[in-house]
Amino acid sequence: MQIIKTAVAAALATLAFSASAMTPIQDAELSTVSGQDGVSIAANLNIKIDSFVYTDTDALDANGLGGGSVSFNGIKVNGLIAANIDILSKASFLTAAGAAGVTDPGSFYSKATGGDVVQIAIPSTVVADGHYLNVSVDSIKMGNNAASFGSVALNQIDMRGTTVWIFAH
């Protein structure tokens, strides 16, 4: 029992000594520290929406009758998605946008307030083949009719390499 108490006391003393060795870093020293910026997000989506209903209210009469609607029922979105979020300077944005094939990135940037640009990029290597997004709709119905026009499926939606830039204006 005495040996355990001695070991615990030694461990606590070591921790206390390590903590006391921490000192504040000066600005000059801090300027030499580097790190990686940005945020990476990965998600395995499993979204279910009971229905999406579109109603044409322009065709309703004074009693609220008429018009028409279409409903998309049993909507599902699933699959993997990953994104990197970074803050770009003007120069970095112009370089990235030019590399992405934007013909005049300067005209985009001129609409911004002149500050930094948020970049959301879907990397080309994180999501493996066969694990892309899938979207399906179980049935499409008109009005109150129980009959369905059928279903819709969008399979293996490959968004790799997509980049979105967000800036204030």
C-alpha cells in the first residue's frame, strides 16, 4: 500500500513540475510559430423528408378551391460528404478561382467588401468511389389523388472537386 502511495505522489509531483515549466510566449516568439488553418468536415448523411408539396395558389378561386398541387413523398438523402473550410486572402482567392477555371475572378472579388473570402471545397480524395450522395423520392402525386406518377432516384452524385466561395458585399 505504501508503494502505491509513493508512486501516486511521484506522478503528481511530476505533473506539477511539468505544469510549472509552462511559461508565457512573447510576441516575437509567437511570430515564429506556424500551424495549419482551416476546418475539415465529414458527414455520413441520412436525411429523410416526409414530403415536399408545391401548391399553385394563383389558380385558387375566392373560396380557396381550384389550384393544384404536387407532392414529392418519402424523400431520402444518404451518402458521404466531406468539405474543407478555409479563409482566403484576396491573392489566394484570385489564384484558387483562376485555377478552378473562373474566367474573371477579379470581377467576383470586386463585389466583395475587399475582405477575406470563405472557401468551402469538397476534396477529390476523401470520399471513395461508390459512396457518393444518393437522393430518392418514393412517390410523386397530384393533389389529393392516391395514384402516383412513379418515383425518382438520383444515384452516385459525385461532388468531388466542387468549390464554393462566400464573401460579404
